[in-house]
Amino acid sequence: MRKKIIAANWKMNMTVAETVSFLENFRSHVDEVNGVEIVIAPPFTAIAKLSEMLGGSQKISLGAQNMHFEMSGAFTGEISPAMLRELFVRFVILGHSERRQLFGETDAIVNKKVALALASGLKPIVCVGETLEERDAGKVNEVLETQLRGSLAGVTAEQMQTTVVAYEPVWAIGTGRTASPEQAQEAHAQVRKVLAGLVGETAAKVRIQYGGSVKPNNAASLLGQPDIDGALVGGASLEPHGFAEIIKAAVAK
Ligand code: 13P
């Protein structure tokens, strides 16, 4: 049984002050929630404060939105896994489509980050997903296979058990245009098939999140699909009540 995992990707939103008021409010909404793993990935500047407020909470884990592929050195503006671990960060989002499209991240770069994250004791959330052009050209399966094989090269079956994959169709991110539950399920089944080719039976244990305009009103139907094990939520995770509603939709599944 794969425990559902709902993660907030705040992207470049939320100051420290906004983070504090979010958490105070959010906690009251999820007090009674059990059986779902919750992750919040704030911007780097809010990680220390959130870490202090969470105090090692088992209910809510801290995530980062990116990291560098070296442990230290002359890499101006970058953050290393050691710096994240010091602040009790447990998850790190890697290869988000915005990083791939706007900041030139390739599968090879993502792969180096995944390897270092795993070696450092961080759990990677590895993002894959096709553009609208690729979907229209009938290339969804091919794109997912290339991204997964490239980003996860060298990852062992054991390491794969602590790795999360997020399927995020680029055309559904921030557009309000969600993949239908059937479209998402089809892509998730393909992701699991490729994972089976990489790590055999362990593929059945890997959690695959859906991301792309997940909202309180569509979360239940997406999370009800057999291969959808959680959600990676952007815009709707900035509002405590709405994000909690998405989490509650996962409890029932
Ligand atoms: P939205 O939920 O805002 O579409 O963002 C999805 C996403 O990119 C999460 O990583």
C-alpha cells in the first residue's frame, strides 16, 4: 500500500512573514488528518523559519525546491544538500519543468542532483512531463521514458523506494487546465511501466504524484485513480484552507 503524499510547491512565493501566518492557519486545518504524508517546499529564505516552527514534525515534512549537484564550493547562488539537511529538510523537488524550461536543466543535470540528494539522505521528488506540442504529436510515452531514464540513471531499486516521481504535464501547470483523471492515469501507468524496466518489482512501491492545476474541486477524482499516489500542488497550496482540502481528499482514497 502506497501512502499518499501531498506536497506544496510554493515556487517564488511567500515571504518569511507570510510563511509564519500560513503555518499557524494551516495547522489548525490538518490537526485531525492522519495517514497522508504532507510536504511543504517553501522558497529557500523561509526554510529556516519553517523548520523551527515544525520542530521535527512527523505530520508535516519540509521540502526544498531545488539544490546544486555538488556538496560545496565556488557555485555562487547555489544551495547544497548539506545546507538543506542541517535545516531538517527531508524532500527536494528536482527537475521541475520550470527549472528545465527557464533555467536550462537537462536530464543529465537532474540525474547528478538525484544522485547527490540520495547520497545525502534527501528524498528526491523527480518531475517529468510533456509539453502540449509533444502531447499533440503523440509523443507522451516517449518523452516520459526519455526523461525518466535520463533523470534516474544509476538509481538502485533500494534508492527508488525513497524517491518520488511527479508527473506534471507542462500544459497543465498554472493554466487552470488539468489533465483529466483518465489522461493522468494513462501517463502514470506509463511512468510505472518505465520504472519497472529500471527497477523491476520495486516500481509497484514507488509513489507517483500528479501535478498541474490540482485544486480542491478536482483532487478527489485525480487521487482516486489507481496509479496516482499524491499531488504536487502549486497555486492552490498558497492558501491554507484550500491546501488542507486537497490533503483531506487524499485521506479518503
Ligand atoms: P499549479 O498547481 O499552480 O498548476 O503548479 C503545479 C506545479 O508546477 C507544482 O510543482
